[in-house]
Amino acid sequence: MVRVDGSGSASSLIHVRGLDKKYYRGGEEIHVLQGLNLDVDQGDFVAFMGPSGSGKTTLLNLLGGLDVPSAGSITVAGDEITHMSRGNLTEWRARHVGFVFQMYNLIPVLTAFQNVELPLLLTKLSKTERRKHVETALGVVGLSDRMNHFPRQLSGGQEQRVTIARAIVSDPTFLLCDEPTGDLDRKSADEIMALILTLVKQDKKTVLMVTHDPQVADRADVTLHLNKGALVEASKLEGARLEGTRSEGVTSGGAR
Amino acid sequence: MKYSTLILANLFRKKIRLILTLGSFFVALFLFGMLAAIRGAFNQGVDVAGADRLVVINRVSLISPVPLSYMDKIRQIKGVKYITHMSWFGGVYQDPKNFFPKFAVDVENQRLVYPELLVSDAEWNNFVKDREGAVVGASVAKRFGWKVGDRIPIKGDIFSGNWEFNLDGIYHGKDAQQDESQMWFQWNYLEERAKDQIKGRVGWYTLRVNNPDDSGRIAKEIDEKFANSSYETKTETEKSFATGFVKQLGNIQFLIITIGSVVFFTLLLITGNTMAIAVRERTGELAVLKAVGFSDRFILLFVMAESLVIALIGGGLGIIASKILAAVHNPIPNVLPYFSVPNQALVMGFVLALAVGLISGIIPAIGAMRLRVVDALRRV
């Protein structure tokens, strides 16, 4: 169940309370997130939408431990990450978060196999074990036959699938996807979304995704809009957009 | 070594740039090695100078002679073990390009003062008996293909006329650093033929003392003995004499250090700039590595490793190449007979390469370490 009204329990997989984020740009204070609450359970697939500059990516960065809030708390799987040191946060990310970026961000001088292997280099797995995990991840995304290809030898869709394989190879607690289909054509975007849905439905992965595309957002269990620094629910169950209205709570896993 | 693939893949990312950066390290350290060889060659006399030897010259200058009569007076000073004299002859063998130093020596005492320059007794005895005899160093004999029994014509310049010498012996240094480029002949023969110029006078004295600790006292006593005479003396250790001789050729060390420093600093700027560009190009990739869990310390070492590998491979090859080239080819054997990159310089070269690698890599590496993932991803 996804909740944005602060009524969720502390046992939620992701538990956010009173999240504030301010930036200072050119001497001006920009209050991006203001007292944001969010509860996400294991296996939820949440889409974040909103106009440019509304704080979608900022929220994703905060949830992924890439940025620190100005105030408030974020607890993931029992770990309060808000006050972790940089070093601890890095280790935490390696264990819990899988990132999928819009621009893929693969290392161009490494093959698909080597790119996917990167997170595993931080583990104590042997070379053979790493190979097994990478082959499995590339199999899941349907690129077993492209292992030794460099990113420049792959299409955009294939590159994004390699990114997804890299994100899931270490079996993280949840995936953060920032515009995963933003740079793809419709067909490739559909393939990527189908893949993400498989991860959610079959592998019970928790996915939090930022998107501009309503069609892509429609595939998520629930879509949340960022409005004036807070999350507002646009429930697919009710079939109506409730922009400007704070949600009372949304049940995840809604009808599609 | 599970990270080696990552490091190597990044190294070979831009092959031309890699080759040029390696090349700049290679050239710089090669130059460093050759400069060290040249410096070593100039200072060879200083390095091999005996700790127990003193040199007595005319206080006015090295080219002004001192009286032969001083020899016995110096010998009487307490602590003096042996004394000999030498005189610069000059002269040209066939062509001025064929330069090698020629000295008129005191045949009775030469070997006592310079025991490290070895000549067989048989050859030496022939030399002593032969008024026109000469002994040359092994490298000169090899250079001109001379063998014992050859007749050597020398055209005089300081001492005019045509001179001919019989080659009676060839001397060898006790070790590789010894100077084997000299020619010796009898001072008596010189005095006989150039009475007007040299009668009763010699170029300088070299003496060995019983105890090097007494060198200061002995030098002082010698100079005091001849103070206020027509030929005042200046006595110093052979090492400072050799150093002074080198200084006459210009401040070689200063030049070498200056050129070396300029090259070193230029290299630092080039490599630092290259590393900074390489890091800037990869900002997004470094951010991704951080995002997936690579620590700040790993990123620091990762960038440093690249810089160090380039420095050590390029610099190492450069210094080794200079060592090999100096060993197989001496570009100016007639001027600098001993031409070799000292092992000390070899080690220092590696240390320098390492230092340049560290210094040039550290700033971009710290920049990469401090990189905020969020900022870096926004720039991509």
C-alpha cells in the first residue's frame, strides 16, 4: 500500500516523514519539497509525475541516498538513511538500491557484461559466481547474446536493458528509475516497461519511477503527482486526477 | 585484481592521448637519465678522487707552474707519504678532434701516488728506461688502435715542435670509473726539449698522505711554507681540486638542475592537464560508479592508479632507455670518457616518475572523490 498522508506504519519498506529540500540558486531559496510524507510497501510500483522543476528527480535522489534532505527523515528497510555519513550511505546504496537512468550511463569502454558486473565488484563473490549472476541478469533482460558488445554496438533500448540488468544484478531492495523510457521510441519504451513490470510482478521488486509520459505512468500501480513540494495522488482506481488535492491514502496494486 | 579490467579499459580509452602522455613521460625521464650521465661524466674526476690525496698548485692559477724544488720541501712535511708532479702538455694527434689529455709525469713516483691506474711492471720498466717513451690509457689505445711498440706523433702547441713517442705500455683502471683516457710521458724529456718554458718547473704536485685526517694540517703547512715567495701555493684535496676543474667548465650541475626542473615542471603541467581532462570527460561515469556503491576512496585511488600506471610505464621505459643508450653509445668519448647513467639516477628517475604521477593525479583525483553524484548526473 502506498500512502502520502503520513498514516502509514513504520514497518513500510520506505517510510518518509516531513521531507524538506531547499536549494539556493543565485542567492534565491528554492523550496522544492515541503513536508513530504510517503510510505511504500515491498512490491509496490510507484510512478512520480509532475512538471519540470517540481522536484521529481530530487525526491528520487533523496530516496536513493544520492542527496541529503534539508529536514525530515527517510527510513528504508529499517535503516534511517537521513543521518548516515557519506561512506555509510555509499555502502547502503550498494546493498539496497538499483539505479536506472534516462541516459543509461553505461561505461563506454566496458562491454555489456563488464558494465553489469560493476556492482558485483563491491561484493565478496568469486569471479565464477559473479559471472553466473551477470549471465542471469542479462538473461532476464533478454541480452544473453549481447554480453560482449560495447554500448556503442547496442541500440538505445538494448542499452537501457543493460542498465536494468546492472540495477538488478546485486538483487537490491528497490529500484529507482529516472525517466527510464525518456530517450526511447515508443516500441522500445513499451519493451522496457514490460521488463520493469515483469520484475515487479514475477520478482516482487519494488520500483519507484519518475516519468513525464502518462502512458508509461499508467503501467504503475499508482501515480503520484508532485505539486507545490508535496505528493498528490492521481488514483487510477477512481479514474480521476485529483490535482491540487492531498490524498487520504491509495491502495497499491490497483486494477490495470 | 578484479578492478584491473576497469583501470586498463580506461587507460586505453583514448589510445592517441595515452601514447602521447606515455611519450611525454618517456622523453622527460630519458632526458633526465642522459643529463645524469653527462653530469656523472663531468664529475667523474670528483667521484674517483682519492680521499688521501692532496693537490698543490700555483696560487695564481692552475696554468701557472710551481718550482720543482718544492718537491723535496713538501716531502719533508710530517704525514706526507708520496709525492709526484704532473704538467699539462696539450698537443694534437693528427687532428684537433682527436683530443685526449697528455701529461708529462714524474716516472719515479707516478705509480706510488696513483696505484689505481695499473701498468705491468715490465711495461713500466721499459717506459722508465725510454726517454721518448709513453704510456696511454686503455680507452685511448682502443680508440686509435694503438699497441705497445707503436710510434705516436704529436704536434706541439703549448710546447712547439713535432714530438714523437714510443708506446711502451697501456694502463688500465682498477674499476670502470677510472679515467683511461690519458697519455703520460717523461717530464725529463719535456724539460730537455722545452728548457725555456719549463726548466725547473712543473704543473702541479699531487701527494698522498698517511692519514686523510691530517690533510687540513698538511695543506696549511705547505701553503704557509711557500707564503710570500715568488710561487705561492694553493693546496687542496684532490676532490675539491677536481670540483674546481669541473667548475671551470661552467656550472654544469646548475644547468642540469635548471633544465631538469623546467622539463619536470612542464611535464607536470602537461600530465596534470591531461589527467584533469580525462577526469572531466568521465564525470558522468564516475558519478554512476559512486551511485552503484563505489566509495569516494575507491574513486580517488582509481583516478590515481591511472596516473601512476602512465607515469611508471612511460617514465620507467624512458630512464631504462637512457641507461641502455649510455651503455652502448658514448656520443663524446674524447671529452667525457666515462659515460653512464648511475644506478642512483636510475632509482631517482623511478622515484621522480612516481612523484610526477602522484602530483599530477592527485588534484583531479581529489576532484573526482569530492564529486557529488547529483551534480555530476545533472551535468551529463
